[in-house]
Amino acid sequence: MPEDENVTRLIDIRSLRIFAQTTPCAHSCRYCLVGPKKTSNVAFSRFAHLVERFVDWRNGSTDHQFSILAGFEDSYEFSVEILKGLFELYGRIGWDDECKGIKLGGLKWRPKAGMRRWLEARRDHADLRIVHASLAGCGSVHDRWNGRNGDFDFLFQTMTTAAELGLRIHQRIFVVKSTLPVLCELLDKLDEIPGKALRYLSTFVYRGLATRLEEERITEVMRDHLPTRIAAISQRAGDRWLSEREWIEDFADEVENECPQKIEIELEINEENIDRLENMHCEEIVADLINRTQNAYAMLPSRLELRTNCADSSNRRIYASLEELERKWLDHYRNEGTFQIERILTHLK
């Protein structure tokens, strides 16, 4: 999809993400990217059929670089049959086996034997390959951030069981002020799990509930003096851990070398719109989303305007991307006056 030169930013619409929030989490993380959630009651068969229609539409298009993405969860607390169908849907989309994974966050608590049976069923009947855990510290520190007493022990035992069953383990380790004192203890504990896990570091992303957690961000000094064992772990792919002050200094190069923003448009499926969508052509649905997205970007302040009016050059807290700061600046921009925009359609949602 070509960029629209009439908006304040160059945009290039490259993908459509079709998703439904159908399965509530069993606990609420204080840093959740989504924030308050409203789940919908959409049958997986109808969701899958709609996604398949878009895959066929994409495959018949001349724009072979346009991608279709899909998601059917808040948590993965759904049946083996749905997980198998979801992985099969990923295959139709063109994703590889690396996508045959689940997030452990948000699952219901089960005793060790029950969790083993739960994982075995998904490994044997849905071809589950990977489990992913997000860890905000160790023990009670993690439990506080994840809103459930005993959650760290549950995740640790589940990862241990998964490794024993031959599943691969991915671990996201949050580096914030309150987790710093226990990160080495966390690594000692995680090293007890059989096999070698894929680990990466992350800050709290400025989005959802985490927009309230600015005081938890590490500073330049903390970043530059991380324990050697922590600093040796790679950051999340694409992250650049710079302070707002450093991002501002780097801003001129970012703007000068700025390419059209690759935009992912989103189509949320729920019980209120699925009947209508099932009776619309794919071209009609995508055209409406593109038109609304272009209108939203036409009203969105430029990066330069946001930086000039809303940036804090004295802020030494760390952010992993310029996009996070743009989101923060836009929050300040909105607070200063009336501002109507379908923000959910932009990359700053």
C-alpha cells in the first residue's frame, strides 16, 4: 500500500492484524500493555474462517508484500482444539514453526501434575514447541508486579516441566528500579531449569497501564552500571536503551533519515461486528480501515511538533524506542487542549 503524502508523517501500510480478545487473563499485571480489557464471545471457527478469507484475498493480490497477521487471545487459557486450529491458521498465513508458542502469563493456576498434563496435551495434539514467560523480578517482587501470590513459583515450575517435556523456553526479563536488586538472584534461579533458555531484557513499555510507571524506569547511570551478568543478556530485538535526553539529542538524525512509517492496520473481531464483517468483501473492509487510518494520521502532530512542545530534555529515564517517547509526548499534547483523533488506528495507540 503506498504512503499518503498529505499526512503529517509518511506512512506505508504493510499489514493487517485481525484479532479477537476472547480469553481473559487469570490475573492482572500492573505493567500490562493493553490496560483494561473487554473480552468478546466469538467462536474460533468464525474467526478462523474470516482470517482465511483475508489470506485468500492477500494471495490473489498483486501486492505480495502485504501481510496478514492473526491473534485470538488475551491469555492462552483455551482448549487444545483451539490452539491446534490457531497454529494451523498461522501455517496458512505463512508463519513458520517458531510461532508455535504460548505465553504462560495469565494462565490459571494448576498444581504441578495438572500443569504437566496441560502442557503434554498441547505438545502432543497441537504441536506446541515454545513456552514464553515474562519475569518482573524474583519471588515476591515478581508476584507483586503480576498481581498474584505464588505466580513466580508457578512460572518457575511450569518452565521446568516444559523443559522436561522437550519444549523450548523463552524468558523476558524486565529491568526496572524495583527488579534491579533481585536480578542476579533471578538468574541463579532460572539457571536451575534444564536446558538453555532464550533470554532477553526489556523495560516496561510506555503503553497501557505502564504509562503510570515512569518512576520505575531505570536511569542512564543505572543502565551504564548494570551487573555484568545482566548487561551480557541481549535487549529485545530493535530496542535502543536511551534516555529521553539522549533521544532528543539523536532526534535530528532520526528525522533526517526517517523513512515512511510502516503501519499495521488492525481489525478487532467481536460479537457486535462479526455478522456485518462476514457479509462484506475484504477490499471493502480494508479500504475503510485505510481511509480511517489516513484521516487519523492527517490529524496527528508531527514528531518535530511533539518534540518541540512536549519533550523534556532533562529526563534521564530510559526508553527502548522513539515510538515510546512519541506516545508519551502525545499524552502531554492531548492534556494541553482538545484533541480528537482515532488514536487506536495509529502506531501511538
